[in-house]
Amino acid sequence: ETLFPLLYALDSRTAMLLSTHIEEEPLHHAYILFEAAGDVDLACKTKEGIGRVAPCQASAKHSEIIGGMSHTAIKGHPISMTIRAKDSEGEKLATGGDVVTARVRVSSERGLDPATVQTSVKDNGDGSYLMSCVSHSEGVFKLEISINGQTMDTEVKISCEACDQFNPDERHLSLSLSHNYRKATLQEDEYYTGVWASVLGQKGMHHGQHTWKIKIGDVQYNMLGGGKYRDVFGVYSKLVPSHENLSMSHAYCFQPGDKAWHRDGVHCTGNLSRGAYDMFEHRLDCDNHTLQIINLRSKEHCTFTNLPDKEYFLFVCMWQT
């Protein structure tokens, strides 16, 4: 038996379904299309064509990943992307119900332990699927996505990096922290004029190599907010338990366009300028006792050598003029 509706055209804008007959299964994902003019058309959204109606399934070959094939993630923080399901004819599906999974693949390039990556897929019910993953280790991995048991032709490459956070217990009272403790803002207050306001990172560094970046704003304002002031960044050797006793005598840092702070036989070579929205990369090598700060725009850099064998913390400081 086949689906064979009898249609009676009342006029060019309306049509009435008089009768229909189908055996065994109810009508799923089938619909009748009525044209505003001309002949009345019958369309059945089914992979089996006219006959027994089956729900449409997403095609891994024709579905797409929205948001790009390469991403940078922060260790311990989730990253998400959307999968748009399409059928074998490339048409977007309007309902969910397909089985979408993600498998972690690791190559030799800065590979990590797949067990440290957690993935999840949420069916939005509208033909789209929200895929999220979070890595608890640094490195590069790929996500192989399958739809209804078939693997998509494209993979998503994710590079996971470590990101330190500012320590709320090691900040000057004039600083407020936001963006998951990665942004510090200097409050505008006459009381704080001329005060060195600093904050440390949460992660202590004693062995190995460490990299982080500090982004500033325009010439007078940077990511640390506030009014006209001078910003300084580098590392701090934490020798005291209270932030109230922080002093530049334990800092190894550079003020762009001005000078470097260092002591204990430490040497600094090179210079740094400061422009609007510049990004400064820090490379701390605890094993070789060096710190290099690079302006990624101008390629200028300064290098501290002969750092003492101590534990260091990310350090940012500014004073409002």
C-alpha cells in the first residue's frame, strides 16, 4: 500500500485534503505544500520517497560546523561550537533527534592525554547541536564528530593553553577584578592618585617555561582601567605573606617607554615602546633564570638575565598620575 492522498482544488489559494491511506506506521515528518497559485503540489519529507514514511536523518557528509575549524581554548574553561544538521540533499533540518558525538584525537604535535578532555553535545531540538569541550591539560587535540554513526569529513583543531588569573587576595584595594579574575580595573579616585596599585597572579612558577600575555588599551588607558597612569608588568618574587608589603624591590618588570626594575645582580637588555592596544608576551624560563617581554606589534623586546632561584608570580602594577 502507498500513501495516496486525494486532493481537491477549491481555488488557486486553497486546497483540502479529502482522504489519505497509509499502512502500519503513522505519518512522521511529512507535510503538504500548497502553492498560492498553479497546481497543488504534494511533498513528502522522507528518505524513502512516496510510500512508507520514515523520519529524516541528518547526513554527516552534508552537515556543517559553524564557527571555524581551528580554536584556541584556555585550560579549564569550556569552548563551544554549533553543528547544523542537514539531510542528504543539503537541506537544513528543523527538528532534532539525531545522534551526535565527538571523539578526541591526539597527534604528536603538543599532544595531551585524551582522558583530560571532556566533551558534551546538547540537542537544541531545532536541527542544531551545541558541542562543548573543556581540557584540563595544555596541548593540541582534534575533535572527530560523528552523526548517526557516520564521521564528518572535517575535524576541529583545538589548541589549549594555560592562563593565569589575578589573585583577589594579592591586589591593591584600588583594583577591582572581573572576567573570571583575568581583568583588573583601576578605580578612578583622587585618593589613589600617586599610589602604586599592583596585583599578582594566582599561579606560582618555580620550574620549567611559562608564557602569558598582557593586553593594554589606548595610549592613556589600558586593560587595568582608570585614568592617566603608567603601567608596569613582569614578575614578582613573593617573599612576604601580605600584599600590603609588596614593593618594587622584589619586582623584575618593565615600564614601556621608560625603564626596567631589577636588583640582586639581575641584568636587563633591550627596550619596549607602548602603543594603543599593544599585546606584550612574557616568556619566563625558570630553569635558565631569564624573563623576556616582547611587544608583539613592534617586535621590540627586553630580556632579564640571572634571575634569582625563587618562586615567581605574574605581576602587573600601575600608578595614577
